Amino acid sequence: MAKLRFGILLLSVALMSMVVDKPAYQIFDVKGKKTTYDKMLKDISECQVVLFGESHNNPISHWLELQLTKDLFKMKKQDLVLGAEMFEADNQEALNKYLKGEIIEDTFRKQTRLWPNYETDYKPLVELAKNTNLKFVATNIPRKYASMVNKEGFEALNSLSADQKKFIAPLPIEYDPELDQYKKMLDMNMAGHASPNLPKAQAIKDATMANFIYTNVADGKLFLHFNGSYHSDFFEGIMWYLKRKNADMRILTITTVEQSDIGKLSQDYIMAADYVICVPDDMTKTY
């Protein structure tokens, strides 16, 4: 009888453990099959460029970005290069000075256009780069130039000075309006009477980020880039521009999605990226 009671107790504990198990995320491969962080890490370590598509207000995205950076640094040391959409190219000098300890944090904050969620979501990455002497590239176009494209199209960029053009992709900008992600963006926003140039403003960001990634990729190094998922989902955006520069470049993409049930990936996200991080849709947001 004692053995029976003990067995029932063990079974009860096991069932309770199953009930309260609440995973914060599940990783899927490109075909929607469940996979592991370790498998993703191994594949990443063999690439030249990784485009980590985050949800900007999702804490799991940001936590995994930090963990991935730490793990890749253990493997690659100074052969790891970081870059991010969240830093604009004309802020590179201030970022460099802060990483080298030439200016204090307060000065760095005053000299850069940091995102409102910098403190919680991106500062940990910058501090990690600072403490490990990693290169960190500000890849995004200055927002005022993207705004010009949104208002007037690519032609507006011709008015920039030679010094200003250093912070954008080389002109003229190659653009394919038939790419699905740009078409979706236009369709979603036309109902709200957005500018028909909106996909072009997205494209100049993609092209500029691709340009600064490409110019900072060196043999034997791995460039880990953080960007909103829409900039690299379905192997378009930044990746499309990188492949125009070098079709043989080894690029891996990650995206972050939210679902009520993370046990099975929605068909909407199959082929969205090489790896899909699926997070519960009621996950706490960072803003």
C-alpha cells in the first residue's frame, strides 16, 4: 500500500509539473519544425551575417539577443562584430567614443538619438560590447533622410551634400516595388492614406543597413545585426540588398512572432526566417 501511495504521489507531482510548465518561447526552423537554441547557435556560428529580427517591445527578443551575443563572444571573441538598426550612421563617432571610454555615458546620451527603450533593451548590448572591446556598427540611415524619402521619394536624396551621403547607401538606390514585404506595407497603409513613398522609405533603411553591414564584414568574422523583424522577414529587406552585393554571402535570419499557443507554428510564419522565435502573445511588453 505504501508503494502504491508513493507511486500515486510521484504521478501527481509529475502531472502538476506538466500543468504549471509555462515556456516563455519556442524556437522553430524554417519549415516550422520545433528546434533548439543550441542548434540555432551552431548554425549561426558558421555564418558571415546574422539578421536578428526582433519585436521592438518584446522582452524575450531582447533577452535572447543578449544571450546570443554572450554565447557568440565565447566562441568568436574579437571575430564577432555587432550592428543595429537602433543606431543611426551619423551617431557612429559618439558610439565609438563611448565604447572606447573617451566620453561618459551622459555625454553619449546627449550626442546620440537613442530610442526610448534604450535603457532596458539596448543598453545591455552596448555595455557588453564596451566591456569586451567589440566593434559596434551604427547601421541605420539618419531618420531625417528617411523622412525625406517618405515625402519626396528617392530623388530627394540627390540634394544631400557629399558628407551627408556618407551616412546612406550609395546612390542611386536599387528598388524592387514587387517585393512582397514592400507591397504588403503599401497595402496595409494606403487605407490610412499613408504616403505611397512609404515602402521606399523602408527600402532606403534596408539598403543603408545592408551597406554598412557589407562594408564591415571581414573574412573570418561574424556580423550579428539587430533589426526589426520586418526588415528581414521572408528573406527580403536587408537580406535582399546584401545578396545584390554578394550572392554567395552566408546569411542566417531570425524572426520573432507572437501566438496564443506556441506549441505549433502558424502557417503564416512558415518560411518567414531560418529560425522563428515564437513567444506567447500575452508576454509582458517593454513599452
